[in-house]
Amino acid sequence: MKGSPAFWALVVMAGFAELGYVTLNISAMPVYLREVVGLGESTITAVGSVFLLTEALFRAPMGMLSDRLGRRRLMMLGPLITVGTALATLLAKHPIHFLFLRALDGLGAAMLWPAAYAAIGDTVPAERRGWAMSFLNMTYMSGVALGPLAGGLANDLTGTKRASFYLVACLFALATLIVWRFYPHDGKTNPHPHGHAELGESSFSLRAFWSAIRRAPGHMLLAFVVFFGMGLIMLLVKLYAMDEFQISETMFGLGLVLPALLIAGLSVPLGRLSDRIGRVRSIRLGLMSAALVLWTVVLPGKPPILLVLLATGVGALSFVLTFAAWMAELSEIDPERRGVILGAAGTAQGLGSILGALLGGVLYEHAQITLGDWVIPAHRTPFIGCALMLTLGSLLSWWVLHPREAKSQVGVS
């Protein structure tokens, strides 16, 4: 379990899985539901929110389950579910069908990600976890870079919006095969069976879940606020680009490739930087930078597209710096219950994303803002909300987070 093959299997698997999730949720589903099925933005974000809701509700239980049964089983089953749902989406006709399928996708994601991040904690020493988490960030940014382009190209080259779903099924099949072939059988992973009797086993219970929240309430609040802001725009970015700048799906994907791949390449150095300057400083710096960059985009009447691309790159750099440090920070709160803590934080993040996505869809369709002669079109309003939430998250980070050497980083004291 401590050898490099297991770690690199996680990195490659996460790359295919994240590419699949970005292609499905950001590229394929919004366009397919609007242009083929004929749904409005509010309904589209509601469908996407079901994915987020299911993932949020099941992240903590699945994290507990991975502590008991091992990471491998869940990392195989999670992607395998989406192989089936991606293909079944093409047979769906009624909005209820899409809601059900996205709920299954959320369950699969809840199985995969807490187990994957906990597996990183299992295989890498504490002093190198920021570096290790940065590799998952690298795969994340590669997915952000290539997902919209891959989905858009698949659709544009074939002339059908169905092609991207076949691509998604292939990506998740590859992720499943990588875990099956290269990640070792792990069984139970709890290294301290004689620790806290009722909590050290990460039993599949609400008691363990609420204990994880009480262990670090400030962390959970910070996760909720930041991901609420991200949720406001996460399902609307592609539609915004198409509506604001009248670009094609392929052009949208191409616009993300160079900045995102550059940032993917910088993920590992940023992970080392996070370990060097400290996780708390990295999180604070990343949140402040992301908020500032987003304000520069939302304040102009209509931002130049080059400014948007530059802001996207800087914002993504901020995300990479923050997220590597954030996951390393969470993994150290209570090593005996790493899966539970990561699952609980994932639930807080998911709930924030859900509520943000639901509100974002309504704002996108209906919330035009008029201040005297200054008119803000409705499709820009969610981005203003995101900037506000990132600003609030930046302020919260100074209250919640404290250097671990001071033994105070356990949430809000």
C-alpha cells in the first residue's frame, strides 16, 4: 500500500474520472438538456443539483464505508455506475429520468472521491501530502482543460449531442479498469483498531458523521461558504460563454485548454509551495486571489474575452494552491477517521454547491439588476454572487484556520 505504484494508479485513475465528470456535468449535460430536450436553465441546474445533492448526502457514509471495507472496492464501483448512467441518459425522455440518473452519478462520485483522497493519505507520509494532493489537482485541472474541449469536439465533429455521452462512458470504464488492475486489495484500512472504540472504526452511523462535524465545525462552515459560491456558476459557465460571447462548443473548449494545461503543469510545484509556506497561508492566499480575480471580471459592463481568459487562468492557479492545501489540512485533523472527516467535509461542500447551483439557475434566468443607468444582465448575476461568497470565505479563513503547530487548528475554538 505504501509503494509508488498504488499512488500513481490513483493519479491516473483520478485523471480519467475527473475528465469524465467535467465532460458530463459541465459540457455534455447542460447543452444536451437545453438544445435537445428543450429545458430552461433553472431546470438544467436543478438536474445538476440532484447530482450534487446525492454526492453530498452519501460522501460521509461512503467515506466511513471506505474506512471499514477498504478504498479499492468503492473506487471501482463508483466509476462503473456512471458507465451505465451515461449510456442510459441517451434513452431518457422525461425530466424525472434525468433526475434519477444524475442521482446515481452522485452516488458514484460519493463512492469514488472520499476513498481516493483517503487512499492518498494512506499511501503518502504526512509531510508530503500537500505535494501528493497536488497531483490530484493536476488531474483535476487537466479534466477542466480537456473535458469541455473533448465533449465539444465529440459533438461538433459528429453533428450530434449524443457523442459526448459515449465518450464519458469510455472514460469511466478506463478509470474502473485502472483501479482493478493496479490498485492493491486493501480490505480494512483503519490503522488504529484500539483507538476510540465507537469512533475509531468509522462505523457507518450518523453518530460518527456528527462527531466528525463537531471535531472541526469551522472547517465545515468554510467548506460550505466557498462551495456555495462555486455552485452559483459551476453548471452555467459553458452556457454563459455561449450566451455572452456567442462562441461554439469547440471554441469554448479551446479557450480553456492552454491556461488549464499550464496550471496542471504547475500543480506539483504549487503543492510543494503549499508544504513550504504552510497550508493555512496557502488556503488564505488562494481564496483572496480567487475573490480578487473574479471581481475584476464581474465589475466591468462586458469584460473583454482576453480578460476573462486571463482571470480564468489566475483563478485556477488560486484554486490549485488552495485545494491541495485544503485536502492536506483535512487529512490531518484526525488520521484515525480520515475517511469520515473527508466525507463530512465533502458533504458540507456538496450542500453548498447544491444550494448555490439551484439559486444560480434562477438568477441566470430572472435576476437582472438595475442600479440607475447601470444594468447588469441576469446571466452575469450568479458570478457577482460567487465573488461575494469567495470574499466571505477569505475572511472566514482568518477566523477558522490556524497553524497546526499552535495546536489550534481544530475548527472554531
